[in-house]
Amino acid sequence: MTAFAAEIVRASAGDAQDLSVLSAELFPLGCPADTAAADLAAYIDRELTPERFRSLLEDDCNAILVARISSKLAGYAMIARAAAPQPSLANCELRKFYIAPAYHGTGIAHALMEQVLGLAADTPDTGLWLSVFSGNTRAIAFYRRWGFRVTGIHDFLVGSDPQRDFLMERESPAGP
Ligand SMILES: CC(C)(COP(=O)(O)OP(=O)(O)OC[C@H]1O[C@@H](n2cnc3c(N)ncnc32)[C@H](O)[C@@H]1OP(=O)(O)O)[C@@H](O)C(=O)NCCC(=O)NCCS
């Protein structure tokens, strides 16, 4: 049960600006604390602009969910039809999953994950994979709780900084 009433819906083009602002604010939380500001800025300027979100939203291979509390964006998630960087049974990526710090530990992340898995279950894909910084213990614990397990290690490039990530997989998008 969530302590706050979150409205979770599919994002539309009208959400691109708010998604850009929130994602730029939250992206550093998933990175090592010592990531250089220039590397964070390079990633944010390339990947998290309103234009980038508009183009992601126009592409049928992606789906973005937004969680709003009192009409304000409090988190978002994105799934994409994409192969994992290593051999994997999963072919649907949970590419983004971020909740604003004010709502960590409130259950909103769980409500969002339920909706993500429901959405993924509607696709023909056979499993979900994700990439998470190997030192992000809170996110890793959260994903484990939802049935993801670590199946590999790879480098994720933030600017010019290769960060050591875990590849995590969940066999069935929606199963138990
Ligand atoms: C990852 C995230 C979505 C999880 O949502 P949340 O509301 O914080 O999740 P919870 O409070 O349920 O915590 C998840 C688990 O971590 C544990 N935890 C809490 N604080 C922790 C900490 N500092 N270190 C390690 N584990 C921690 C909780 O006990 C819980 O485990 P449990 O379910 O086995 O009890 C959220 O923290 C977030 O958005 N973080 C910043 C962005 C991010 O890192 N996204 C992932 C990018 S891949």
C-alpha cells in the first residue's frame, strides 16, 4: 500500500518537458557518487532532453509510465524492446526506473513496478533485463525483491566514464 495516492499512466508527448526535468534531476542518484559532473552533464545533455523523450515516446518499441502525485511528476519508468548487452533470454529492457527521493520507501516504486510488469506482459517479449550500477545497493535490493537476479557484469558509459553495472534479469515479464 502506498502512503501517497499515485496516479500511474502511460506518458504522452505532453509529458516530454517534465520527464526531461525530472530525469536530469534523478539520473545522478543511480550513478557512483564520485561521477564527474562533466560526465553526468554529457549524458544528460544527450539522453535526457525533451526532444529525446519526444522521440522515445513516438517509437512503438518503447513505453514510458509516469507516476504523478497531486498532478506532479514523482517518478517514471521506461521499457524498450532491446537485446541485452550479453547473451540473455530476455528481450525487453527495463531501461529507466526512477522515483523522486521524497517518495522513496513509500511504496510508489512498488506500485510503478506492478504497472511495468503488467505492461511488459502485454508484449510478445519473454523476459525483462536491466542494467544497474553495481554499487546501487538500494536499487539492487528493490529489483531482487521483484524477482530479478544478477546474470552478468558490463560497462555502462556515462559521458566518458565506463561504470561497472550488473545485468539483472527476470524470466517472465509478469509471472509470479
Ligand atoms: C531504486 C528505487 C526505485 C527503489 O524505490 P524505493 O522506494 O527506494 O524502494 P524501497 O524503499 O522499497 O527499498 C528497496 C529495498 O532497498 C532496501 N534499502 C533501503 N535503503 C537502503 C540502502 N541505503 N542500502 C541498501 N538497501 C536499502 C529496502 O529495505 C528495500 O529492501 P526490502 O524490500 O528487501 O526491504 C528508488 O530508491 C530510486 O528511485 N532510487 C534512485 C534512482 C535509481 O537508483 N534508480 C535505479 C536505476 S537502475
